[in-house]
Amino acid sequence: MPSAPHPSRFRLPADVRPTGYDLHLEPDLEGGAFRGEVRIALRLARPRAEIVLHAADLAIERATAHSAGREMSARVRLARADETAVLRFPRPLAAGEATLALRFGGRLNQHLRGLYTASADGSRYAFSQCEAADARRILPCFDEPAFKARFRVAVTVRDGETAVSNGPVEREEPVPGGRVVRFAETPPLSTYLLALAVGRLEASAPRHLGPVPIRVWHVPGKGQLTAFALEAAAEALARLQDYFDIPYPYRKLDLVAVPDFEAGAMENAGAVFFRETLLLLDPATASLAERKRAAEVIAHELAHMWYGDLVTMAWWDDLWLNEAFATWMAYRVVADWRPEWRMWQGFEHDRSAALGMDALANTHPIYARVRSVAEATENFDAITYEKGAAVVRMIEHYLGADTFRAGVRLYMRRHREGNTVAADLWRALEEASGKPVAHVAQTWIAQPGFPLVSIAPRDGGPAALGVRQERFFADPRVPAARRRGKWPVPLVVKWRGGGGAATGRFLVDKTRDRLDLPTSAAPAWYFGNADAGGFYRVAHDPADRAALLADLSTGLTPVERLALAGDQWALVRGGRAPIESFLDLADALGEETDYDVLDGIAGPLDLIDEQVAEPGSAVQAGFRAWIARRFGPQLERLQWAAAPGEDDPTRLRRAALVRLLGGVAEAPAVLAEARRRLDAYLADRSALEPNLADPVVALAARVGDEALYDRYRAAVAAAATPQERRRFLLGLGSFRTRAARERTLAAVLTPEIPTQDVAFLLMRLLANPAARGETWKFMTRKWAALRRRVPPLMISRLVEVTPALRDPGYARDVGRFFRTHPVPEARRAVKQALEVFRLNAELRRRTAPGLARWLGSRS
Ligand SMILES: [Zn+2]
């Protein structure tokens, strides 16, 4: 629980292993409690008088064991700090098979962990969330991923309620006032994959993929929003079966839309849980970003059915094996299903976010030693997911897609239903490829950070390049000695020669190296990260950068332009290039037509606006005016209404321009137009091109008054889809009037805002310049209540955005506050936030004069 979250470094002994759980649970949704009985089949390697297993927040009423034909009762001692129950028997249980029988009870909590309660439309539900280590809050169990066992689950439900678990329903037996739902036994599963959903849930009609029925479960009244998820799931499942060359390992696939959920989704075997926004949508009103994100998350969770559920990491230190692979696989699957969505181009935003975090001194390697579950929870971040996925992608490119897949198939076949460590994957990939995979991969997994690759022409041939690598830090003050670093970099270089663009692959394994492009003439330019496929930053020499700038729109693809801009901004942050070099590049992108590139440069431009320019200063006004001059004409040509038959890229470009001009530059005309369009949208949801809904709702709030605030509150309550609800709910955080700010803060900790949305709403408030100071004050004043309502994972996200507070005085405040109110799962996030505070102040001191000069030269 939040006050003492998983402090323990205790690991269960390996000589007692569970092989099966026979679990019967009886939840009382109205009473907020549950009772349960479990029989656990064990195998003991040696005789033991004491059995230790996990249990937290449970009362154990009775514990007996059956061993060697005898039944014995145990004395039960709960070790709260270790979250264990110690069962002491009068005589040792014999080596070999034994059975434990336990009777226990607990409360349905409100923290979205273990077995928790959630409500929707006045009805109560119970849902489980067990990863990383909360199955122990549902039943006494061996709650570590290596203890796989078969689960046979039964749930007693009241009349009108239904239950979903990992296995299909085998049979139902009536009991007074309800029935017992018995689920078929599962294949061996880790405890963190146990699933339970109980309440008045409804299911879609099944869609079949071969013998597998796929259904979407939801609270009543949302059946019309399930078609997209069913299609996305069927498309993903077919591709995954084909990729792994193993049929879907569970007998049915239930996708459950949970009205209050901590993560985005959870890969419970055979019963995947999602936030409603990621599963239930109306394709007619959802934006393309919302559809892409839902498809990606569905594919991610389904990839876990093999990679994670069927083959599972032995311990949390290899969590990245699960997450990096599933993240990469999801992009691959959806890119294949809907090529027009340009998934890998969109991945550049994720790669860029991971590079940003990994450039901090307070980053961590992908492979991190994990001693406690708190440390495991801390690792659910951009490094584990996005850097991990980028590294998997790099290895796939290095080996070739077919060879890589052959290695993955070998690994899956060999370890099916078992547990693995990273070395098992490297071994399979080496066997399939004959290449030194472990050497290349291990460096990327075990070393924190990433290389900055500097490239410049050198003597010795027209196409000879000198390459240098070192570790990149966002902090220019990091001493040279710490920057020494070496990775085996699979470098893919693109260049323009006489006959157009060409690419060449090199493995750069030394600190300094020489590459000879296979061409006889000097190239017009070269670009060091073709397709943005590698996890590194590139510094091109000045002459080359100038040549690239002159050939931006035809020489480089959108994802390469995006990578070039991201690299240049990183070089500015890291003190290796003047801010003018980035501004020149952004200026050259004024006619950019690709939406991802426009969205990509909006990030750095927003940071310049917020952190470099003084709020309300002439420089800030000048900067905003330059953005409006440079990018405004594009929006004027496009207009706000979509032309009939207009394609998605054009629609997305318009939305990106509205975000840039309204969100970053706060152009008055754009804000006013957003406000006008919002009225039409409130009256008729089809009045707005769906991709504009998000920016319009957020921007209109910035200039909205009390009356508009009331209409947002009403729109939240009456929303027809989860996406619309989320849009207006987060929109509440963008209002700037005093009364609106106060009302939103007053609502944050009431049941009106579901637990899952609290942190996101606070993040929106911290991004709101009119509200951020008082929001921070509110958070510190209400910390105890906040800790009870916001799950640890979300606390980290909240901490990450505190540098928006800007002033060094706040940095001291944030540091002091978390020293006196420590959050074990957010320890690294606090260090990172304080580092970003410092980096921003340093950036401001160093680049503000350059920004003013550059703007002066433009007006
Ligand atoms: Zn995952």
C-alpha cells in the first residue's frame, strides 16, 4: 500500500515450488470485501517444517497441509514488512508432493492494485491488477515470476453479476442468490498474470480467429464501441501466430475495458485488461492518434501472450525482455496491418523521448539489477520500453529480419512455458545468425546512456569519413573523463552521390574509426542515421549540415528530418551547438508538410518558449511572432475545415499546425478560432474534423470563462465515448481563470475524478502557466490524500513534469519535499526532475542571448 510500498528485498526459497492453485473467491462488491479458499499443490525438494509464501493485507484464518498421507495445521505468522506469511508445522512436511489449504479474507481496496473496487454508473465492480507483485493481496501465493503454476479459478457471483478470468468458463453452478463460475485450468502462469473481473459486465459477440473466440467486455451501454478493438485484435493475433510460429497459447481471448485502471493495459494471459480509452472507440469520431494508440496497445498486450506469458523472465531485472520486445513487436504488427499509418515514423517521437531521458546523468541501463519490487516498479519507464524497443530494432536490422525471426522462434520453442534470462535470447539469435549477438546486444543493454557519433570527412579518399564516438550527456558540465564510452554501433549512413541517394551499413566498434563509402566521387552530403533506425545521436560537420539543410525536403525522408532536428536540439542542450543552429533548422522547416516533423519540432520550440524566453518578455513575444509568421501561412492555406475526400496526412498536418500555432505560439487568431469551433463542436460532434478535437478542446479552455468551464464539466458527465470524456476532463486543467483553477483543484481528490485520471489532470495543471504554482502547493498540502489515490507508477510521471515550475526556488522546494516525503518507486524520477531543473536553468543562461540575437536578425 502507498504508505509502505513493497519495501522488502525478501526472496522466497527455491526448494518449495507451487505446481497448481485451486482458488475459490467470493467477492462482496457492496460490502467492499472478499473471502477465499485456495489449495496449493507443492513440490518440496527437501523436508520442511516451515513454508514461507507471500501474503499482504490478507487475514489468514486457517492453514493446513496434506503431506505423506497426514494432515497438519500450521501456526501462521504474518511478516508485514516482507509481505509474507510464515506457516509453521508441528512436524516437517516430507520431501515430494504436498498440498496446502488456506482460508483467508481481505478488503477490496481503492488503489487499483491487487483486487480493487471501481464503479461506473452507480454499479460496483471488482478488478485485479497483479503486476508487479500484488497477487499476494488477492491470495496467499508464491508471488515471483519464476514460480509458474496452473490456476483453476472459481468465483461466486451474485445474481446479475458475471466474472471473467484467465481460462474459459467450464461450468456454472447455482447457489442461493447467485452462482459459482468455474473456469478451466490454465497452462502454467506466473502469479502476476492472474486476472479477475467481477460485476455487471457485458460482452460483445465473439469474433473467431480459428478456434479462438475473441470478445470485448465492458460496462453496460458501450457495446457499440467494440468493433475496432475486435478487428485490431484479430489482425494482430493472426500476425503474431505467424511470427512466432506457435498458435495462440490460451483457449480464448477476452479484452476487458476497465473503468478505472492504473496502467494503459495489462497482459493477463487470456484476459487482457485495458483503460477504456484504449479499447472502446467510435471510429467515426476518434482521432487517428487515438485509433493508432489503441491498435498499438492491443498489439503490445497480445505480443505478451507469447513473449512474457508463455515465455517469462525469471526475475524483474529482465523486465525489459518483456517490455522492449512487446513494444517493438506492436509497431511491427500494426505497421504491417495499416502501412498508411507510418508507425515507424511515429516511433521517432518515442525514440526521441527515450534519448532525452537517457542523456541524463540519472538514467539507468536497460538491464538493471532489481533487488526489491519497488525497484522493479521504478523501471517501467521510457528506457525499459522505448530504448529497449529501439535496441531490439537495431539488432533486427543488424541480423536481418528473417534471421532475427528464426532466432526468436527458436527461443520461443525452447523455453515455452518456462522462464528465461537475456542470455537465452542471445544464444538463440547467435545460433540462428552465426553473428556475435551477445557482444553487440549486451553492451547496449548493460551500459547506461548512448553514443554521440561525430562524423566528418577525412583525408585518404573522396568518400572517406572519420567517425568518433563518446557517451552523450545533456549536461555540458559533465567532465570529459565521464564521457568516454564505446558501443558497437550498427551505423547506417545515407549519402547523395551522382546517382541519387544510397546507404551503407557499418559496425563501428572503436572510439575512432574510418569509413569508406563505397562510391568513387565525394558525396554532396552524408547523413549518419538512415531511417533513424539506430539509438544514437549524430553530430555532422558544419559543411555537411549546411548541405543537408539545402536538400532537406528531397534528400531526407520525414523520419530522417525529424531525427536531424532532434539531434540538433540535443546538441544545443548539450552545449555543443549554438541555439541559432536549431532555430535555422526550424526556420528551414517552415514549409514542412509532414505532420510528424511538425509535431516533433513543436517539443523543442515549446521548451524554448517556456524555459529560455522570460515569460511575458519582448523576446517571448518575438519568438511567438516568428512561429506565427513562419508556420501561419500553411494553416491559412489549409483552412480549419477538411476538404471533401481529404487524406489523413493533410488532416494530421492541420492538427499539428493548430498545436504549434495555438499551443506553443498562442497566436490570438488561432485561439479565437479554436474557441469558435468549440461552440460548434459542443452543439454537434461531427462539426469538427476528429483530429482537431483534442487541440480545440485544450486551446479553447485557455481562453474560456466560467460559463465554458461549466459546459466542460457537463460534457465530461455526458460524454458518448471514453476519448471524449478524457478530452473534456483534461481540458478542465487548461482553464486559466482563478475560479476555474480553484474548482478543478477542489475536484481532483473527489470521486468525481476517477483514480486513473488524477495524475493526468494534475500533469495538465502543472503544464498550465496560470495554475502550476498553486498546483504544486496543492500537491504538497494534500500529499497524504494524493498518495492514497495516485498509484506509484503515476507518481513518477507526476514528478517528471515538475520542472515546468521553472524557477530554481521550486527546484529546491521539490528536492526538499521528496526528501521529507520519500516515494521509493519515484526515487529516480525525483533525481531526474532535479537534474532537468538544473539543465533548464543552465540552458537559459547560456542560450537566452543567442535567442534574442537570432530573433533580432529576423525582424
Ligand atoms: Zn507490456
